[in-house]
Amino acid sequence: MEPVKKLLRLAAVIVGVVGLALAQSSSSAGAIKGVVTDTQGAAVPGAHLALTNVDTGEAVLQQSQANGGYVFALLKPGNYKLVVTATGLSTTTLNNLKVQIATVTTANAKLKVGEVTSEITVTGAAQLVDTSTATTGDVITGQQAVAIPLPTRNFLDLMGLQANVTTTMQSAATVGRGTDIVYSSGSRGTTNNYVLDGIDANSIGGNSFGGVPIPNPDSIQEFKVSTSLYDASQGRGSGGEINVLLKSGGQKLHGGAFEFFRSNNLNANDFFANRAGKPRPVLLQNQFGGEVGGPLPKLKNTFWFFSYQGTRQKNGVSGLVSGSQPVMPATRDAASLATAFGVPVANIDPVAVKWLNRPGPYGGQLYPSGTCVGITGACGPGSIGTFTTSLPAIFNEDQEAASVDHDFSAKHHVALQWFYSSGPTISPTGGGVSLGQGSTSTLINNHLAL
């Protein structure tokens, strides 16, 4: 029976270790795991491990297990330092340990025989590839999101940097921040899962990215796109799993400001507008704001962060309409209309005549007239001409992101994170390539995580 008992104990240890490995990270947190050994490769049980968040100063203490292994689970993403001490062995410090969202970082510590007072500092000891899970995907940091130029500052454009992911890109014709369509590993664009600060942020109505919260890049700490083999903490759909984490404050006061400007004077004219003798469509876009964060001096171990971005856009490229339109006579009365279109005067409805003479935005009239510009052959009242116009769509958005963190102890932490945005979109021509009915729509996002 003794061999059977040993096998059962071994199985229990294996199950316990696997259970810890599976519970190390979540959709908004990461983890560090590793093994403590001596120079001969033997496990060092009972080693004291002190893990410190370099950004906030928060420290977590632990001891290595009988096999030398250790796991620091559910860590806030950031930069960490690990100090390992053991009796009769020198102290070893592992610096620059990066904890990333929904990712397990491996950091093994090797202790040398020597005085406890002697210290060995190791830089770059962490394993950059996550070998603890089968999930495929990469993490994009907030620094990368800010450094890469984005036409509308929509960070979802960066999804295309991932392997097995394709996405649409925003252009000059995009009104506002635009709507990305992301295809992950051949799945449909409506099968993705979007999580902000660990909370579901999907657009339930269309299951797309059209109405989801889109924080500006300066407010994002990092985000991860998992493309396959993700676990239950992330899985919802068969497409990509997008986990976004907003910034939080640290021990020092930090801040910054930005301004992005676009103008139609920097662009070429549209082909059809140029052919019709129309000027370049209006394209004015200002995106401005900043962020600031730090500690609360009167409340120990409490940190805060705030970010703001304002967008003011007039986009005539999106409002550019080109197509065919009947050429109207100079005088829009019943007799002139009947002559132009070859119908009896009695067939001209007086109500239609009133509508055709109503004032409007298209050349001073509600119903525009086609022109003969660019048309070869006979062209005049009653024939089909061309019509090109540009009325700028207007998009004005204000968005704020805020967070407050407090560490009660090494094991108790509370974080409150909030994101809000509101922006009306006015489309005078209906937002299509042909003339349509104008519209006004307002998108509001209000997202809270505790």
C-alpha cells in the first residue's frame, strides 16, 4: 500500500500545481511563477520571496514550495522586482519583471552558496514567451499604441499587428473614431469578445465594435489579443479575445498633454469633385487632451489617474456625394417642367412644383439639379446630368477615464475604474455615396469597474 500512497501524494501535488497554474491570471491581471534552485540545479524549498511593484511600492511575500516552485497570482500588470533569500545562500534580485494582462511570466531564481549579506542582481531573467498556457496572442503596450500613428486614434486599428488577425483601417473618409471589423483566425467579425478592465464591454445589439468604449491610446496601459486556445477567464466567442486595461496612478506624479491636427489644406482633391470644378472637401480635425496620475499624499497606498480627450471634426470627405441627377430648367414652374420632360402641363402636380422650389442646402434648393459638366453629347433640361456636392459631417466627442486604487495590505486591494464618452455625429447627406436624408446620432459609453 505504501507505493500506492506515494503515487496518490504525487498526484495530489501535480493537481495542486496545475490548479495554481490555471488560476494565475485573469482577463485583467497577470502572474509570475518560477522555480528557486541552487547552482547545482537542486530545488530550494522555504526560500523567502519578496515581490515589489516598482510603480506603486506594493510588496507581496511568499515562500517557495517543497519543489522550489512559487506562484504570484492575480498581479496588476506593471514592472516588478523579486528579491529571493535563503539560509546559507546569497540574496538574488531579479529586476525588470514585466507582468502583462492575461499572461503568465516565468522568472526562475538561481541562488549561489555564500553569505546572506552578499547580493546578486539579475536583469532580464524573465522568460518573455508564456509557456504556462496554450493561449496564442500578443500584448501591445500603451507606449506602442501612442507611438504608432493612428488616423482617428482608435487603438483597434492595431489589431492587424497580431498573427492570424486582419482588420479594416480607418481613412480620411472616417467620421469620428470609426468602426473596425476584426477577423481572428478565420472567424466572423461578429464573434469577438471585448473586455475593458475585466468587465464585459461588448455591443450586444450588433456584437461588433461599433458602439463599444474606445479609450484614447494615452489612457491605455496595455491590451492583449488572444486568438485561440484561451481559457474560461477570457472565452466568450470563437473569434479574438480583446482585453484592455486602463492606466492607474503610481508613487510619482506623472502627466502629459497632446494635440493632433488635420486640415483639408494638406490633402489632394477628390477626382470627381475636381472634375466638377468643386474645391477640396472640408477636413478639419482636432484631437486634444492629456493625462495625469500619482499618489494621494494624505491617504497612504492610494493612487489616482485621470485622462481626457476631446475630438472636434468637420469631415466633408465623408459627406462627398457624387452621382446622376436630372437637369432641371432654370425656372421651375409647371410650363417649364412640362416642356423639359415632355409631358402635358396638366400632369404636373402643383404640390410637386412647390417642393421643387423649396430652399435647401444644394445650390440654394432642397432638390438639386444635375449639370452637364463632363458629359459629352446632348445635355440640357430634362436629360440626366451629374451631381457632386460636399457637406461636412460633424463629430464632437468628449471622453474621460479615471481610476482610484488603494492597497489595504499585501493581500487586499481595491480598484475603481471608470470610462465615459459622449459624441454626436451629424451627417447632412445621410453618410452614403448617394444623396440621402440627413441624420443626427449620439453615442454614449458609461463603463464602471470595481
